[in-house]
Amino acid sequence: MIKTRILIVGGGISGLSIAYSLVKRGVNDIVIVEKSYLGSGSTGRCASGIRASFTSREHVVLMKHSIELWKKYAEGELGKHGLYYNQGGYVWLASREETAKTMERLVKLHNSLGVPTRIIGLDELKKLVPPIETKGVVSVLFDPTAGKSSPFSTIFAFYNLLRKKGVRIYLHTSVEEILHNNKRVYGAITSKGKIRAETIVVAAGASTRKLLEPLGVRVPLKNLPRHAMLTEAYREAFKPLVIDWDTPGVPYIVQMKSGSFLIARNIDEEPELSLYSQRIDFMPKAVKPLVRFFPWLRNTRIMRYWMGYYITTPDHHPIYGPVKGYENLYIATGFSGHGYMMAPVTGEVIAEWILNGKPSIDAAERLVLERFEKGALIKELAVVG
Ligand SMILES: Cc1cc2nc3c(=O)[nH]c(=O)nc-3n(C[C@H](O)[C@H](O)[C@H](O)COP(=O)(O)OP(=O)(O)OC[C@H]3O[C@@H](n4cnc5c(N)ncnc54)[C@H](O)[C@@H]3O)c2cc1C
């Protein structure tokens, strides 16, 4: 039987980052169990965007910290293994005066928390995004600290480093049951045998709710289908991720390192819909609003299309930290479309909770599962795509 100090269920960006933050603190007796391949959940399907321009204090504070870590990681040992952070910014386009006023309020909030967003004029927008048509744009919020990075390079960097540090990673191994006894968890039954563990972290994305149900833990998560597509590759046209905030479904476009444009927009979908139920009508729905800003998109070819889940909580903030009723069970999920960018800070706060009993960032403490029981929900308006 395998024995470990810490068992992490889920080999997405959250599970890997939590393991890395533990390793940084000298703990390497860790097992990660992934039911398929690393990044096979939402991580490998994400749009790679990273930003601190949110509307809740919690998100802004946590993401400011996360971006500092993204940069530090890119410059350090993870960078040598391929992790990078391309700080090209985010551009939020408003077509309504009301949205322009909201943006002004948001800039004040961001600046008060140390995030240097600002409202920019159309001339500056044109410099940042040369091939854009600006007709009808009434205001632009620019987040210069935001950026992008490849989920695949990041996963490989974490994987290679964690393996070197002695972390055991079991792929194509599914946790079928979490073993518990009174107020403690003590291991798991997997598709390949039993694992004994002193502490368990569940970072299992779309399966988290079902995995925790037998323990009497109710996690209010919905797996909401989202679609994305990639065009053929072009030379670099612009660096920022561009968001059309005033069109329902909030379409956005970002150019990837490969040169392809990733385009996405939220279209109405039933929760839990199978990821094989592909929607061909998504393509015109996502591209048409963006053609207003980028007329040349009419002549691009779509090379790839896929679906993935936003694992969403009722208040669009993640669920972090210890699970009430258990002394040694932790959770990190429900990122509501922001789990890739949050991964570095997720790793830190969960590692601190496990090793020190509390995280060093207060904002994380408000994101525990109990907030739903208490009705202490937090509001986030800037959910994109
Ligand atoms: C189209 C799209 C665009 C997105 N764009 C962005 C973006 O620009 N920026 C951003 O920050 N976020 C984005 N997201 C969200 C982001 O992808 C997720 O929030 C993030 O990847 C969550 O990572 P995770 O590790 O928590 O979950 P996952 O990546 O889902 O990892 C969970 C892992 O657990 C494994 N697992 C599940 N059950 C078990 C079990 N029983 N035993 C063992 N393993 C198990 C799964 O196989 C999976 O690999 C996007 C998502 C989508 C779908």
C-alpha cells in the first residue's frame, strides 16, 4: 500500500501548484493522483488569461499576489522548465456610458489595492492593439499587469520540477472513495489500490462535488460548459487580451504564442452538458460581435474548437481551505473561470493552511466553504466568456 503525508486529488493546475508550494516549504512526501493525464480537466482547455482587474476586493488582492508569483516563477526554477508569463495586459472595451462609469469606479478600487489599471484614450488603444476599429467605443480600461501564459508549458514545468523533488504523480489513476473515520480522512481507494494519507487536498475540478458527497460535504458547484476556438496562426498583431464587456456573453480575443487567435464567448448552456455535445453555432456567435472591432476576422480560418467546464460557485469565487467537520481535509476548486490565473496563489494559501493553520492573505479566509451556509457571499461582476 502507498503511504504519504499529503495526498492531492487532481492533476490540474491547482493540484500541481499546491504541491509546488508545499515542496517550496520543505514538504515533498506528496502523492498526486490524476484520473487521466495532467491538465485533462479544465486546465488544458483554458484561454491562458491572467489578470487582477476584477470587481471584488478578494479577487483583486489574491490576483495581485498571484501575478507577482507568476513573474517570480517565470524568472526562477519553473521558468527554466518552460513556464513563462507574457505581460501584455488586458483591454476592456465599453460601448455604453454606464459601463464607462463602472470602469472609472473599478480603476479607483484597483488603484487603492495597488493594481495600476487606468482608463486610456482611443489613441493609446490603437497603439496597444493596432488592427482595431474603435467606432462606438466610449471607454477603455487597461490592466497593464495582466498577461497570458501557456497552460501546457506551465503543466510540464510543474511536472518536471515536482518529479525531480520526489513528488509521486500517478496518472490514469482515479480516486473512487475518500476514506474517513469520525472527523478525519485517512486515505483513498483508487482504481489502482489503496493510499494512506495524513492529509488530503481535493482539487478535482468538475468531480469535486461528487467525490465529497459521501463524506456529507455539500459543495455548491455547477459545471458550466464553455466553448473556445483557435484560428490559424499569424505574426504577432497585438499583445493584450481584448474583451468586449458590453456584448452579452462577454466575447474576447487573445493571440497565443503560436500566433493563433483564441476566441471565446459565453453562450447559454445547461450545466453538466457533456463535453462531446459540440455547438457549431458557437463559432458565428463568438466571432460576429468581434468583427465590429476586427473586420479582418471574417477572413480567418478556424483550426480548432473545444468545450470545457467553468466549475462555478454561486458567487463566482473559489472555495478554499479546510473543510468544516474534518481536521485534515482541504479543498481548492470552484474558480468560476479563473483557476488558471489563480493557481500560484491557490498553491500558497492551501500550503499555508495545511502547514500553519491559516493563510497569510486575509482575503483567502473569506473564501472557505462555510460562507455559503452563512450566506456570506461575495460579488464578482467581471466574469468573462
Ligand atoms: C474555455 C475556457 C476558458 C478558460 N479561460 C481561462 C483563463 O483565461 N484564465 C483562467 O484563469 N482560467 C480560465 N479558465 C478556467 C480554468 O481552466 C480553470 O479554472 C482551471 O483550469 C481549474 O484548474 P483545476 O486544477 O482546479 O481543475 P482541472 O484542471 O479541472 O483539474 C482537476 C483534475 O482532477 C482530475 N480528477 C477529477 N476527479 C478525479 C478523481 N476522482 N481522481 C483523480 N483525479 C481526478 C481531473 O481529471 C482533472 O485533471 C477557462 C476554462 C475554460 C473551459
